[in-house]
Amino acid sequence: MVRHLPRGPVLAVALLCTTLASATEVSAPVPAVAPAPAVAVVAEAAEVADKDKATGYREVVETPETFPEEGDLKATLRSVTLVPQRGYTPIQVTVHNSSGQPRPVRLSIHGQGRITERSLQLGARERVVTYLMLPADIQSGQLHMDSPGMPTATEGFYLDSYRGARVMVLGDVKSFENATQLSRVAENQEPLVAARFLDARTAPRELAAYVGYDAVLVTASSEEVPDDVWAVLESFALTGGRLVLARPPANPRLHFPLLEDVGSELSPYGFGQVRQFLGCRDTPDACGQQLAMDTHEVTGAVVPAGPPPRWDRNSLLRDGRTPLLESARAPVGRFMLLIFLFTLAVGPGGLMLARRKGPLAVLIAVPALAAITCLGLVAWSVLVDGFRVHASRYSLTVLDRERSRAVTVGLTAWYANLAEEGVSMPASSVLLSPTEPEDPPRVLDWTQGLVLRDSFLPSRTYREWGEVAVLPTRARLTARKVEEGLVVQNALGAAVEAGRLRFQGQLWDLPVIADGAEAKAELITSEKNVALLDLEQNHPLSLTYQPGMRFPTSARVTDGDLIDGAFLVRLGGRGFAPTAAVDVDLESGVHLVRGAFEEVRP
């Protein structure tokens, strides 16, 4: 017979034994040297930590996939391409026409219900390397090649969706490793960067091919890079990109005319920066570590806000941002008043009508009142909102007067009562959607720049699109010295709402100046606490808080001190971005423009 002890005493005895054991263990002498097994465990943990530490680079191997030959045409697709953070993924396709007759060819990528296409005209026995810009949110697709008189050739592909730092390299693996002293890591190790390698001679000529990558590294010699590729690389740096030159040309200003100091390792350039591998060459691994630092937590020059998740529909956008367009917000107060009046008419009003006229009158009056209310809502929508496209436009622009061009980083908030079918963008500009777009355009044609068709702006849906562009312009600001002060003429294409300029070492304040008009500037006698861009105090030369959130890194260009001969103004109107050509009802326009004014001698 087993006798069970009460639970309380058993627990007390167990606790007492545990306490005595602990006391004995504490009182035992501690050896001066840790046992060998402990040393092995510590060493193994350190080895695992070293393995987990990011080092080296990951090479994204692009596999050539050759189409089945269809007559005289042969095409090769380079797949497993590294997808950029934002923007578009350039898909390289090589097409060879072996016949003695010219052939039109249409290349198109079909993925997730969307089509990206480009039309080519191949000459006799011509071989062409071209790129199709696939939106970065698409991870796979099927490439179609069509030509008159031939069956359609198809080839499927998948893209590399690595989520770390991503670098496009113009050069080969050997030149990259020599420049950065980085080695290829194993599959189970975390790299500092993932690299995609392209031949500099056949690199893309469109700005859209580069803007989404964290950095572009040129390891090829300057002689191997064609002039038109240098031009698009400069545009990439101007519009907010990080360009790294492993082997800088002998005269950097030949390709980068806005460099202030050609001997500087890191130079701000427009809205971006240009880094030259100069000082880091003397220290092994320094260049590679610097490249990794440059690509760490990169954000775009402009970040449009996307809609909230479908399960969280409210008046706010992604990350708690608010819409920048009043037309996109429902008139809640008016609607609540209308609902309240309708409830009074149907409730107490229906009861009074039933007592006076009988139930039959209620059966007629309530549906009639509901129909009148619905017609009133439709009439309000037609008369007040109309069938137009509404927009609010914001941008930051740097004017390069010597080369007659405008570098613009902009954002537009759109609301279309009827769907807007399309928009056209030149090759020196890029239209950027939010990271996770909703109901994106279904057809993108890259034959001549970018043409967006089919639901560029869906009906009755708020949308934000970012833009970066380098476009030719004759806009300018002129100033001439007179006895009474300084006279400024506005030839910027829109009214100057506020502004400042520095002339002969003095800071001048600009009044409101209509486009094509001139006015006298006012000398600022004290420059203490003069802020050019202050999001908190809402200075006249600033963006308000919500639009400023869309330009996380671009504000520094307009926030710096004005040098002699420079100006900063705020313009109204539609700005310098390419979509300014779209006919809209402009709700608001704020454009900060910085550049050098032209001095007119009397």
C-alpha cells in the first residue's frame, strides 16, 4: 500500500532540495580556466556569427535563352535578371535578322494581365540588342516575338527577387572584383550587395533602366562606354541616383559638367551623387565597403504614396499619409446632412403623411423621394465634379541655364471622374508608380519613350505618380542693376509667387511676378534666421508637410545657401514635368525652382 503525501509538503521538500543544491554549486570553487568544451562552444558560436555576417557580393547570373528559330529571325533572352527596388526591370533581348530583307519585329512581355512591348525595324542581316522595361512589381512573364508572315515565338522567364542592396554594374566580373576587392559569397551567406553585370557597349539608353537600382557602378574603362550611355548615366545621377565610377575618366567634366570639384571622391550632383574610387584604392576592401554603405537604405528621389491595403480601406493612404487632392475626398459633412434630411422626410414626415393622406400616399412619396435624392447626387457629381481630370502638382527643379535643360523631380496627385486612357513620356524621363500599385496600366509601349495606355488613371480613384526627368527648356530668370535697386524679369513660364536671389553678395527678396513681367526686388538687410526650406514653419519657399514626405532626399537641393548669381523661386502652374501636358483642372501647383539667373547689362 502506497501512501500519498499531501501536495504542499512535497513541494516544500522539493524547493528545499533545489535551494541546497544551488548553494552547494555557488560555494564550489570556480576554476581559473574554462573547460575545453566551453571553449569549443564559444569558438563555434563566433564562427557561426562570422558566417552570418554580410560579406562579399552575390552575382546574379543571367542565363541566355534562345528562341526556337522561326524563319530568318533569331532571338535570345537573358533571364534571371535582378529586379530593382522600384521603377522598371530592363529585360535584355537580342534579335538577329539573317535574311537579306528588312523586317519589322514586335517584342512583348505578358505577365499578370499586363503587356510591355517594343517595336523594332531590323535591317538586312542586322543584329540588335534592345531592352524591355518591365514594372518592378512583376516577377515573371512570357516574351512574345511577332513578325509579319511568321508564327509567334514565345519564351517564359522568371526574375531574381533578391531584397537586399542591388547594384547594376557596367563591366565584367573581373573588373568588379579588382575595383571593390569583394569576392563571390556562397549561397548560404548574406552578401553586402547583389550585382547585375551588363556590357557597357550594349547598356540601355533609357533612363528608366537605371532609376530603380540602389547604385550604378561603372567598372569598364571610359573608352568602352559610348557617349550616349554616359549621357543617360549623367541623367541618372542628376535625377537622384547614386553613380559610382571605379575608373574615373581623365577629365570627369567631359561627361559630368556640373561637377564642382573633379578631385573630390564624393560630389553631390543634381538630386543625386557621383562617387569616384580615389582614396579607397590604397586600402583593401575599402571600396567594396564604401559601395555597400552607399546602397544602404536607399530611398527614391520621389516616393508616391500607394492606397491602403484592401482590408483597411479608410481616408488615409499607405503609411498614414493623407491624399494631396481635395477632389478625391468625399464631402462627408454634406452627405451626412443629406442623409439626416432624408431620414427626417421618410420617418416623421412619412408618419405625418400617412395620418393626413393615408398609407397609399406614403407608398408613392417614399420611392419618389429616394429617386429625387439619387438624381440630386448624380446632378451634384456632374455639375460640381464634372467629367474632368483633377490634379495637384508638386515638383523640385534645378535649371541648368548653360545647357538649356531642366532637371525635375515631381509628383502629381490625380483624380479622374472618367478613366484617362494614356500618357506619353520621353526617353529622358520616368513615370514612377507606388511600390505596390493597384490597378496599374495594362499596356506599356517603349518604342519611342514610354506610352501608357488603358487605365492610366482609373475612374473615380485617387492615384499618385512620381516623375523624374531631364528635359530641354528655355526658361530663365534675368536681372539687371538699376539706380533704384534690382529689376528682375520672369521668363520661367509661370508666375513667381515668392523667391530670393543673391546678387553681388547681397540677398534680395522677390515679389509676385507674372509670367513675362518684371518687378523690383527688395534688398534683405538682415539674413539672420532666413530659411529657404522649412517644412514646419511653412515658409513661402517651402513644401508643406504632406507633400514634403514624398521627397525624402531631394529637399537638400533647394535647402542650401544661395551662392552669388543663384536664385530660388516658387512657381504656380503645372511645372516642368512631362505630364504637365495632360489637360487637367489644376487644384494646386507648388514648384520650387533653383538655378543661376542671367545678368543683363544696361
